[in-house]
Amino acid sequence: MGDFADVLLSRSDIARMTGVRRPAVTNWQRRHGDFPRPVDVEQERGKPDAFRAGEVLEWLSGRIVPSNALQPQELPGATYGDRFRAALGGGDRTAGFRYAVERLARREADALRGRLSTAEFLYLLLHLVYVRSRQPQRWSSYVADPPAVLRDVDLPQETEVLHWLVGALDGAPPASPEESRETFDRLLALLQDSDARTAAEFFTPASVSRVMARALATHSASVKRLHDPFCRTGELLTGYLDAVAARGAEAPQEVSGRAANERALQLTRMNLVMRGVEHPVIRPGFRTPSRGLTDSPAVFDAVITNPPFALRLDPSDAPQEYWSYGVTRSGDFDWLQYVVTRLAPDGHAAVLMGAGAGFRGGAEERARANMVRDGVVACVMALPPGLFALTSIATQIWFLRAPRGRAEPILFVDGRDLGVMASRTRRELPDDDIDILVRAYVSWTGRGVVDLPGLARAVWSEEIEGHGFRLDPALYVKRDTLLGNGADPADARGRLTSLAAELQRLREQADTVDRMARERLRRYGL
């Protein structure tokens, strides 16, 4: 943004250029400490409360537009920064690689795709965007002979479609690496939405991915090896990498995963390469670990995954060696026990589970009891229902750690009342709610502090045993301490936001004191 970096804008300018009301900009500034600061009017000779356009653009680029607020030309995953950038550039939303691809994906898809399904067409377009962006020699071979694409993707013979797409992308303006990645991300979000509408796959909702990744990334200082044993499109691996980059931490040296089918394998590889991971190790996988994931003794510093929910194992399958917490025929506990065995001594994991894993009885209850007694469950976080398309299934994030050999307190976070309706049937977590959930986890794992009544509470194993080792946050978090009888949920949300902000302020204050103490100790040679 070299030409616009020092352009000065008012709050009203920012609101107009991002398509929101002016109070929304004021709320961004008030609620988020990293929002750009106004310039010094006397020094800059600007207008009152003027902001530098370059700083505003950088901040807005990390804020995704909610699904129910997308404009007709915008793909899922669009950011307010995209709108702002287009407005700074004079509003020409058709000039550029990203918008050429957007036109193909949305406005012209039905006319172009021939016999291809929507998902097949988007997958083909994703592959072409990837090759054009990352593999110039292969792209040249596609331009010379478009049907050559079919050697690399398993799709129906649609020669005319290939000629149209290759020609259109080859004629589009060159793209920077950032624009190529943004274009790929948008197409991937559109493909995920298409598959979700047909129940073909249950991809991790973007807001859930951000909660899992940001929370797990707080342990990133010791993470050299990152793994997802059930990659869908690699959305959790890339979410983790984005979260680490946002923290200014060093990226893992090794990124690996398993994918249950060829398309997932290819999408994950492409997704990671677009993030700068040149050699991701992605191998074929299975829908349950006991079907074939036990052949590797590798361990990892961080594991993040969204495996299939509530599968039942074949009764004829032999018990696995890693079922150290109990023999069950539950796919959920096949996954949970497998993940624990893949953790390095200081490793941590985030696993998305259906809520039933936290309360079903029988063999699953016994497995939960043994996991609690071995200290491998650090936190169970309940999410609001309706986050997935076509299903209102309740979900939880299980944060696991390497075995401690003893029972330790478990943090329970009850986020069931969070989120906003993105459509008539689907809910999503806005940025403020994501911040609340992540801060609850960080305050506990970082400093052993829990001060969010009605949202989070740390519980000892004796109380958990009294509830039959049910790991359901609703049992342990007393919501009426926050809401009161007949309290307004909007007021509760405001109080949660205030409490989370206060926790963040205290945490930053403590970090400052720690730095000062270390500096003084260094002065004395200690």
C-alpha cells in the first residue's frame, strides 16, 4: 500500500469504505487494543481523530466479514481489508487476479462447468490457481495443452471447460504471493461451503478453527513438529500456522498430517504450500486410527484435528495397544487415546469432538475416568450449537496434554450461549467471542488464573468423580452467577467482554513486570 500508507482518514471514511456503520468503527477502536491509534493532529496537520490508511488496512485484513454481511460479489472468507483495499484503489473490483477468479467461481460457474458438479468445478479451479501461482513450468504445459490438466486431477473429460479456464486464468493480471494466497483461501472456503451444503464433509468452521489454533498456539515456543491425523483440507494446520505468525513466533520445522482420501490429501498439500510450507509431509490416512494409523511411532509437539464424530468400531477388531485408558468400541475414544500417544513429553493437542464424548456411559465413562486420573485432559470447552451447516450437533474442544501420571484440575469453559446467527440456520463466533474463549484458556494454562464466572471454572478430580466423570462444562460452570435470574443475555455478553478485557490487561501488566524483573536480574549478573 505504498501510495496510500500515509493517507489520513476519519472514522466516517473507514465506515464508508468497509461498508459498516460509523458506530461499528468506534466499537472496533474501543474493544480492540491493537486498533490503529489516531495520528497526532498538530504534527500531521490532519483532521481530528484521523487514521493512517496503511495501518487501518493491515488491521482490517485480519477481520473476516460475517457470512450474513457478505456483499453479492464477495466469497466466504472475505475480510473488511478486501473492501477497504478496493475502495482505496478507486473501487475497481474487476481488475486483478483475485477478482478474475471470483468471476469464474461465482458469476460464470454454471455456464462454464459443463457436466462437472459445483464441487468438482471448484476443485479444478483451485488446482489451476495453485499451479499458476506456485508451479510456472507446469502452468506453461497447461497453457500449451489444456487437457494435460487431467493427468494431475481425477475429473471427467471436459476439454472445453479446461480450455476456457486455462485461457481465462492465463490472461488474468499477475498476482503477488499474498493475492494468490487470498484467492486460494476464498476458493477453498467456497468449496467447503459447497460440500457442507450436501453433507459431503464436515469441515471445521472458520471461527472454530481460529479458537482451536489460537489457543494451541500459546504453547508454540516449544513446537517443532505439528501434526493433524485427519486432515480435511488442512484448515486446522494452516489456522495454526496463521496463529503462530500473528504471535510473531517461530513456525514449526515439520508440518505433517494424514488424509482419508486423495482429494483431501491434495487440498491439504496445496493449502500448506500456499502458506509457505514447501515440503509438508501428508500421507494417506483412515477414518479411525485403529484401521491403520498405528504403524508410526512418531510423536509431535502439537496435534490439532477434527476427526469424524461418534463412529462405532467393528466388534471384531482387536483391541489396540494404545487403548491404555480403556477398551471401547467408540471411534471418539479411539481418536482421543491415539492422539495422547502421539504427544511428545511436553506436547499439547486440540481435538474437536461431539458433545456425547463427554457424557456417554459404560466403557466410555471408564476411559474418561482413567484419562482424568492420568492428567491428560487440560480443558474441555463447550461451543454453541449450529456452527456446522445442515446439523445442530453440539461440539466441544478437548485440549489434551502428555500424561502427567496424576490427576490435575481441568478447566471447563461453557461457551454455549456465545455466537451470532450468520444465517437463518447457522451460527458463527464473532471475533469478540473468539477472544473471550481463547483468553479463558490462556489465563488458565498460562498463569493458573480463572476469573470468568458464568463462563469458565477449574475443577478438581474429586468433584468430577462425583458427576460420574462426565466432562460436560454445563455441569461445572454455574451460569446464574453471571446471568442471574431473568438477566438479559446481551448484558451477559457485555460483562463477559469486560471481564476478558480486564484479564488481558492484567496479563499484559504481569508480562511487563516479568520483563522488568528479568532485566534487573541481568544487570546484577543473575
